[in-house]
Amino acid sequence: MKAGWLPKLLITPSALLVLVCVYGYIMFTVYLSFTASTLLPNLEWAGEAAYTRLFSLENWNVSLGNLGVFASLYILVAMAAGLALAVLIDQKVRAESGFRSIFLYPMALSFIVTGTAWKWLLDPGVGLEHTLHTLGWETFSFSWIKDSDMAIYCVVIAAVWQTTGFVMAMFLAGLRGVDHEQVNAARLDGAKTWQIYRHVIIPQLGPVFISAFVILAHMAIKSYDLVIALTNGGPGRSTWLPSVFMYQYTFTRNEMAVGAASSVLMLLGIGVVVLPYLYSELRKAKHG
Amino acid sequence: MDKYLASRVARIALYLVLVVTAFAFIMPVYVMIVNSLKPLDEIRGGNLMALPVSWTVEPWLMAWSKAQIGVQATGLKPYFINSFLLVIPAVILSTLIGALNGYILTQFKFRFSEALFAAMLFSVFIPFQIVLIPMAKTLGMLGLAGTVKGLIFVNVVYGIGFTTLFFRNYYAAFPNELVRSARMDGAGFFGVLMRILLPNSAPIIVVTVIWQFTNIWNEFLFGASFSDFTSYPLTVALNNLVSSSTGVKEYNVHFAGAFIAAVPTLVVYLVSGKYFVRGLMAGSVKG
């Protein structure tokens, strides 16, 4: 039905809020990234100085490198573990819903809660290392969280723990939707279960792989809370991510233009991952 | 080896893997609970997996009403209340807005409606760092900086994308005949919404409310950026409790605090996990 004035009027506040507070603010931040803003926004144009400075900062390069390590491992492990759990649960196991609930409940928790729990679990003084020592395995050593070369892997562990169940649920939904005729045909041909998964079922899960990748990649780029609660960026700056960098430079180091520039790059990163996906999803929805 | 035995072994291995993994998933919360009920020296001297020898609720009392957070020794209680004062209005408002938008976007045709929906959809994904600076300025100008009201506003604004998505997809699959026959009977704009759509929206309302509740309860970045020590949400207060404690680290109090922060969303998950999963799925499979 063609919209009269009432529906148009009623959707206007939402439209304005989204246009202003999302897209208007994005443009404002992009503009700020081309100024010399420090403690407060300063609207005088300064060209790409903030970006030049950003790329020259060791803190930024470390943050970016950390994101590379964190995102690739996190996406890879969460997808592999999620798919494995989904396949295992798909074997008509007893108490299926119980297992599913257990694997998925961390998604209901705040990253601050997850970070707090893992912070002490991974702490050599009280956590797993200490526990195994008191149980008699005195040479056991696990102090990654105190080691600036290894601490980023602790962030991966906690993030994987939190989101694997979600990936599992996505794959499980995909597994339940596969074409049964092909599976039955393969079975009649005498294919083994693992062969059926490898050659018939998993190739049909392409869309789920793409969805899971997009969701995980965008979560990785946005990750902030977990790092703050787990390591607070440390030891030193060894677990800084671009999100931590942005907050630090904008709000505590009074380099607002540099902070703005870093958030623009975060947005670009997410745009590259998400926009093609949304575009194809919307087209699919439109054309059935 | 005969076939029957092989499949028995495979079956046992399957359950073994699942059970061991399940333990790994439960372990952190188990550790949180048992150690929140131990005196501190038992944690330092003993192992994290053991049940308490001398049980105590003192860490819970500390975390709830005595621990030092920010300036005063108030415990998490006032921040727990802040989080509820934030979450309840923000969830109600964003759900209502989502229902209205979903209705308008599916039942009416107007220019740019698809572009508008696409714009809302993308807003779900943006890294909120990109809006922090202008939003801080806006809240300052509106006099909402450092208030729970300001956080309500922010969470509603950035929740519109999700709630609209949920209702739009639900109403897009809604039988059109019902709407059309109601219109024939003379139902107007609100008539269709109130008498036809909303009464049939219970599942999606539950999904949206649970999703928004969980998201806003767990939200940290806006809380850390836009609130002060009178208006911190619980996540920010918990982080302050855990990270700022000088001197002796009171692990048991931290665990109790973390569990207190986890209880509301865990309860929602246990009571209505099915709807939580539907929200997750709807949020991941767009369009």
C-alpha cells in the first residue's frame, strides 16, 4: 500500500536519528580526522596529517599487528570448533539440547564477566598454573597472560570460549537444512559418514561459512571490552587493538584527530567485510 | 573388528568428546562460583577447582554492598540498580520503535524505504568508536552527559537497527490476507497495528526484548565513555572493581562481582534460551 502522511511522519524520527547519529556522526568523525583536534574538536582543516602521524606511531602498528593475529586465529579456531561441535551434535546424540545450551551460554555473558573470569584463570599466581602446582605437577608452566609475546593468545582463548557456541548454532541450523535426498543417495552408494560430510554436506554450508566469517570478523574488529577486562591492553601494549588505541588517543592522550583517524580505519575495515555481504543478502531477499 | 563394536567405540568417543568439551565450557563459571564462596587465603593456598573448605558469603556481601568502586565503598548495588534503570526503558523504547518501523517498512511503499532499511541494517555493524566523539558532544549539549538518561538515549538510538530488522523480517512473512481483510473492515493505521499485527507478534517481541536486554545489560563501551561514577552501568563498575583494586587482590570478591553481573542475563538465557538463539540467528542471517 502506498504510504499516506501518517506512516511517513511516524518513521521520520527513527530515520532522522539514524541519519544524524549514525551517518552524520560518521561524517563528523571523518572530518575530525582531517583536522588537528587535540583535547577538543577543532574544525580547522589540517589535511592528512593525522593519518601520517597515525601510521608513524608504533602503538598503532602494534595494534594493527595484534588485530591481524587475533582476528585470524579467532575466526579460524571459532569456525573450526563451531563446525566440529555442530557435526558432533548432529549425530543424534542424547541430551542434544543440554549440550547445545552449555556450548551457547557464554554468549549471554558480558565480555567484562568473561574477561574477569579468564583473567584469574590464566593468571599463573592463582589460576590453572597454580592449581596444577598444588595438585602436584610442579613443573607445569602457563603464564602467557604475563608474557608480552603470548598475551594476545589469551585474548583469543577467551573470545573463542565466548563465541564458539554461537558459530555452532549457525552451523547446526545449516546442517538441519541440507538436502536429504543427496545425503541418502550418497549413503546408498555406500559412502562413509565422514565422506558424506566432506563431499555432500559441508559443501552445501557455503552460505553459513560466509555468514559466520562476516559476523566473527566484524566482532574481532570491534573487540574492546574483552581486552579491557582481560589484560587492559597489557602487558605493556602487547594486547592493544585498534579499538583500545582509539580510546587511548582520543580520551586520555588528547590526540583526538589521531583517534578519529583510527576509528575511520576501523569503519573501513568493517565496511570491506560487511558491505558486500549485506549487499548480496539484500539482493537475495529481494529476488527470492 | 566387527562393525557393531566399531560403531560402539565411535559412539563412546563421541560422547566423551562432547562431555569433556562441555566441562571446558562450564569450567569458568564453576570457578567463578566456587571461588566466590571461599576465603581469600584458601584461593591463594589451594586450587581453583576445589570446593570451599570453609564456606563463606562474605565475598558476596563485599561485592554487593561494601567494595570500593570509584570514590565510595558502596559495592556493586547502586550500579546494579543503574543497569536496571538503563535497561528497562531502553528495551521498552527500542522494541516499540522497532515494531513501528517494521510495520511501516513492510506494509507501506514510499520513496527511499529500502535505502532507509539498508542504512539501518548497516548501522548494526558499525564500530561504535566512530560515533563516540560527536555523541559525547551531543550528550553534553543536551545536558545528558554522565547520566543514565543519556545512556538510555544512546542505547535506544543504536538499537533501532536491530529491533527494526527483527520486526521487519517478521512482518514481511506475515500473512497479507489478514492485514488486507482488516483494512476492508475499516481498520486504519493503528487499527491494523494494534488489532492484527501486535497481538500476533508475541514470539518476535520476546526475541527482541531478550536480545536488547542482553545487549544493553552487557554493554560496556558507551557506559565507559558517557557515564560518571553516579551513573556507571554494572559492567563499568565491575571492571573498576576488578582492575582498580590496589594492594591485595581480592579474587573471591571479583568472582562474586562477576557472577552478580552475570546473573540477570544467565537467568534470561536459562528461562528462554530458545528465543535468545532465535535472536542470534535473526541477527546473523540478515535480509
